[in-house]
Amino acid sequence: MKKTIANRIWLLSLLAIFILVSGIPTTCVAEDSEDNVDENLGVASAEEIRLDLFKKAARRILNKKLTLPNGDSAKVYVLKPINYTDLKTIEPIVATIEGTIQSYDQNIDVRISDQTMPALTLESFRLAVAKLNAEIVIISVLNTSSFEMYMYDKRTPSQIYAHTEPLASAARYQLNTEAAVYYTKLLIRRTLYRYIRNQYYEMPRDDSPPLLQSEIPRYIASSQSLELINREARSHFYVSAGLGAAISRGSRAKYWNSNLLSGQLALRVYDKLYLEGSFNMFAYNAVVGSIKYLFSNRDSSFRIMGGIGFSRFLRDRQVLNWDQTEGGLENKSYIVPSVSLLLPIADIYLKAEAQVYMPFRTTNRYVFAVMPGLLFMF
């Protein structure tokens, strides 16, 4: 009897120990699971915080790099993409680039230009910023296998920020506007990341001799030479004198040749537009009022001045050479088109001018005058 009771107690003890031992892992696993959940939540929160801090820092750095010393926003121009794909419209692409940049800050001065580049060279980028008067230009290249973007800041004139985004296989064979916009968003964001992080490429440059080994022209430091070069742009008046000849055809359909003296005074009205008054003496005395425009080309020394005017022949018979054909041109009004060729020589211009005096009511009477002379701006 005692042996049976002892055996039962021993079996119950073993069962109790088994239950206790098998229950310990269950409790531990439950506690460990709760700890893991809390730890995962903490990691996710830390990553979100770091991502938010990075976005704020990126916006701050981008705004700083796109702000000029005077506080204004740098002008960013998005150029027309170089397109090697079958896309028919590229306007959504440039609009996406503009919108993505402005999503960082609405005060960023982003503009779209119809201009593109014939080649991706340092000279092309410098020419683009000069023509557009911009600080930064952005151009993308659309290839069938990848999209490329190049960002040039003239404040770092030998550096370029670039990124290439490969296209997925499906997009390569069936590229549509939606896919192009998607890859453009990736492209501009990653290019801006390189810009923010100063991950640039050095542009190739031609070797040039050091400045101190090159001869410095003396006229650069000469105030007199600068005054001479800028006289045309800064002057408000010009005076001119000429000695030439005039051929007149009067009422008797006969021609008469006469020598000619001319004096002119003009006022600059706007830019290269002038109001001119002149007095010409030949077989008749003519008072002329004209409006003239000066055409110039920086690659040529010659200037061309064209104009149209109104003239009145005076009744006065005190002339240089009396019209013996009795042409009867005095005391009448005329339209006077004119053209002049100017060549600067030091402080003055050599001038050759031609004028035609045409009456209002008839075309069989006229005067043709040629007046070489000198012109001085002041």
C-alpha cells in the first residue's frame, strides 16, 4: 500500500516538473515578442525622424546654394531637352523639372527656355548662361536606354553636376509620356542630390598660359582709350559737316549739277535713334528735319545710318550755284530718304551720305545729293 502511494507521488512529481519546464519557454517567448515589437517601433520612428531631418536639411542647403549674395534667388533656366526617342511632346518633361524644383521652395526662380544646345561642351554651357543671363542652366538628354541630366552653375565655371537614370526594359520599347515623366522625376531629384552634396564632375578645359606670362595691352588701363571706345554709347549729340554735289531735275526735264555744302546737328532720342536738323546749300537752300537710326555690328568697324525726313526749299536765291535750267524747285516741300556709311577714325567718323529729295505731288522732279564729310559725337 505504501509502495503504491509512493509510486503515485513520484509520478505526480514528474508530471508537475514536466508542466513547469514546458511552460517556461512559452512565457519567455511571449515576453521576447513584446520586446521585439517595441524595438521595431522604435527603429521605424528613428528612421522617419532621420528622413524628415534630411529633407529639411536638403531644402535648407538647396535654398542657400540658390541664393545670391544680394539675397535674390539665382535664375535657373530649364533648356529644351535633346531628344533621341520617339516622344512627340517634351513639354511635360520640362514642366516636371520646373515643378519638382519649385516643390522645394516656391520662391526659387525657375524658368523654361526654348533654347537647346548643339553639343554638351563647356563652351556651350557658358554661352547658354550668357545668352539667358542666368546663373544655372539644366538640360536633359533623352536616350532610348536612359535619361541623362546636366546641371551647370556659372559660379563654379568648370564643374558640372550630372546623373544618368537607366530605363526599364518595358519603357525602352514602349516609352510614353507617363513613363517619361516618372523617370524625369527620379532624374531631377537625384541630380539635385548631387548638387546639394557637391558631387560634381570636372569639365575638360584647354590649357592657357598664366596671366603673368601674357602681355597685358596698355590700352586696357588707359582711361582715354576707354572714353574713346565708349563715346558712341555715352554721347547724346553729334555734329556733321560735308562737301559734295547735287544733281537736280526740274520742271523742264533738264538736269543741273551743283556743288553742295552741308551742316547737321542731331540729338539722341533713345538708344541709337536720333533727331537731326540740317541745312544744305547747293543750287537751292534746303532745310531738312529727319529721324535716323544707327545700325552697328560689333564684328565690323563700319556703321550704317538710315533715315527719313521732311525738307523745305527756301525762296532765297543766295545759293552756291544758280540753277540755270530754271527748274522751279524752290519754295516747295519734299520727302527726304537718306542713308549714310560711317567709319570711325580716332575721335571722328568718316561719313558718306546720299539723299534723295522727292516732291509730294510729282515724281518727275527730284534732287539727288551725295555728301562725303566728317561726323563727331559728343
